[in-house]
Amino acid sequence: MSKLYTKGNFLCLIVFKYLRDIFLKSMQNLTVNQIQNKTAFSGNPSIDTRNLSIFTEKGAKTQEEKTRNKSIKKTLGIGAGVAFIGLLLSAKFIPQSSKAKIMQKIKGLENGTFKNILTKGLEYTKNIGINFTGVKDNFVKKIEDVKFIGKPYKWFSQKCTNLFTKGGVKTAKKIGEKPRKAFSYLTESIKDIKGKLDASKLGQEIEIDGTKKTLGSLLDEIRDLSAKNADDFAKKFNSDEVDKLTKGLNEAFEGISPKYRENVISRIKSGNIKDLLKVSIYDDMYKKEYSEHIEKIADLVKDSTENNSRIKTILEAINASGDLSAKDKTMLFNLGHSFKWAEKNTKKCKDFFAADLFEKLRELNGGNAPTDVIFTGAVPIGALAIASTKAKTKEDKMSLAMTAGIPLALGVGGTIYSTFNMVAGWKALLVGGIITAISSIAGKTADKIYRKNHNLEESTLPTFNLPNPIENSGFAKTIETGVETVLDTQV
């Protein structure tokens, strides 16, 4: 398991570094004339100037091909760049709950100056993200008032908003269900452990809070507290309760767009434009609602949080006992892991409902869903459609689709689907990047076979320039072998 986890982290790290450079490299596409297959700077032949681009090509022969490829790369680069910027400068790139966790870690730093810089930097970054999203969404929503295009855009906006809201609520219900499942499992684990321990072990006394209790009675107490928590989450975070909570928040955000626009315009008119950097307009507008909502969620998980504290105390006392055998301690050690998982899901549920759900529904009511689809999806797909018109022959269009078009479309789709399910922006970007990398490798292999079967020369059209560790990995070779096997059986 640890090896799999390490490999997964390694792949994620590589892809994340690749994605991090997308915007800078795509912008370089607009200004740098690519010099193909030439030695750069010191004459070192291992340095290829093609690495300046997120797209690469294999030696275009004519000036016409070079001009065409440059135009295709520029078009795709702009599309990818716009999608990347739109996601990077959004509130959901670092959700509110994640920001709170980062802030806690920063507070633990000893260097006061460094702590202050990081705190202000994170605060400014988050404010910029929230305000960028708010201005973009709420001012674009103004299109609904425009003649002719207003009505279809309003229909599109409502459809997107309803769809994304359903996705968010579905995610909320899953997160609300997890603690119940975790505590139900913990309850059953206690019963299982008690069945495996003999009476003498269960009667063994353990000191806790200055008094002695038997191991059996302490395990019963954990079982009872765990069962209470499972029932508590079943009552307070079931499907109907989540629907009620969502409905209440949506009602609180009714008419958000005109209020938001008025708030921003009034700040600009009064010369407080710097507020867009220093203050979250959304947070400033909904201070009261947010404070009341946090208190409400805290109250919902109050009993479970107190029960968790008691369970933790009991487990620590049991683990500190020196009279248990190694076998018994192993069972109880696994019990501790089950509790930590339940405790983690309790905190995740609290953080999600208190911060992330509030933030998500606030954005959706402000018109975030249609702009998400437009900026993250429609722009790059539109860029792909424009780029495909630049390919002259049917075969070239097919090659471009397999090596750049399909990977881009699948990557964008993976990113949008992730944000639809309320996955953090950086994770959504990572998912899209991994899908793009995998489909790009498969697409290049399919294109080679396609052109070989049609007696065509190797394509010189741009393809995604994946990092060498991915391109030459065993995983990439496995994908290539799989594609070759599937296509060969079709011939």
C-alpha cells in the first residue's frame, strides 16, 4: 500500500509541476518563435528549444507547415491559458476550509516576520480569488438583461446552476454520510474485539481520570459513544436535513447579483478600489449569515465532538496500560485507527458544511456555474475547433484530434466534472492534467498506427509536450502497449 501511495504521489507531483508551467509556457507561445531541432545557447545538443512550449512537433519541413503549426500552438495555448487562469484565480482553487487549515499551520511557525508575510499573502491571494470570481460571475450575469441574447443566456445559466447545485448537494450528502458509516464500523469493531478477548482480559482494571475501570466497561463506553455519534449524524446530516440546509442557504443568497454589483461599483466610486485586494466583497456582504451558519453547524456536531474527546481519552488510557499482551495491543491499535478515521470524517463534515458548502452555494447564486462552463470548458474547446480548421487534410485533422484535441477535451471534462462535485480547484486541475497526460500518450500511439495503416508520413502537427518522466515511464509504455493491442485486433 505504501509503495502504491508513493508512486501515486510521484505521478501527481510530476503532473502538477507540468500544469504549473502551462500558463507561463502558453504565454511564451505568443512571443517566442520556436526554432526546431537546433542546439541552444552553449551548443549542448541535449537542450531542445521545443521545451519552451507546452506543445511540440516533429520537424515541419516547409515554411507553410511551420506557419500553420505556430498558429495551431498559439490558438491551443490561448485556450489552455484562459482555462488555467480562470481556475487558478477562483475561490475554489483553495477552498475556505483548506485556507483555515493552512492558516493554522502558519500560526505554528516561530519566525514572526515570515509568519506575517505568509498570513498576509494567503489572505490577499484568497481575497483576489473570491473577488475575481465574484466580479466575473455577477457582472457577466448582467447579460440576462440584454435584449435577444439575454433570454437564451438566462436559460443556459439556470440549467448550469441547477446542475452544479445538484452536484454540490450530492457531494454534501456523501460527506454527511461518511461519519455515520465510520462510527457504525467503530461500533461493530468494539463488538468484534470483545468477542475475541477472554473474560479475564475484559475484567482487567485500567486507571482513567483517577479512577479504575475494567477494560470491558471502557470498551462498552466507547461502543455506546460511537453508536450515539452514528445516530446523531444519521439524524442531523441525512438527505432530508441536507436539502433543508441547502434550501435555507439558497434563500439567504437570493438577489445576490444586483447587491454585489452595487457594492463593487459604490466602492470604486468612493475611491476604495484597493478593497478588491484587501477585502473579500462576498465575505463582507454576508458576515452575519456566515456567522450564524457556522454557529448552526458547530451546534449540530457539538455532541459528537464531545463524545470523540471522551473516546480519545479512553483509548489513550487503554494504550498506556502495561498489562496487555502484544496481540491485544495490536487489536486495540487497529481500533485506534478506526476511531481516527471516524474523527477525521467528523471534522471534514464540520468544515465542509460550515465553510465550503456556504461558499459554493453563494458562488452558484452569483452565476458561477455558466462562467465556469464557458471559461473552463467552452473557451479551450472553441480554441480546439478553430485549431482544427487550420489542418489541411482529413488525415491531419484526425491526427490533431487524437494527439491534442481528445486529450484536451477529456482533460477539460475531468476538471469541470471535479469542480462540479466540489473538489478543490488544485485537485480538479490535477485530475484534468492526469487525464490529459494519459489520453495524450494513448492518442500519440493511436495516431502512429493510424498513419502507418494509411501509408502516411509521421505527423508534424503539434502534440502535448509531456515531461520526460511521464513520457518514458513504465506506465506510459503500458498505455502504449494496450492501445496497440486494441487497435491491432480491430484491423
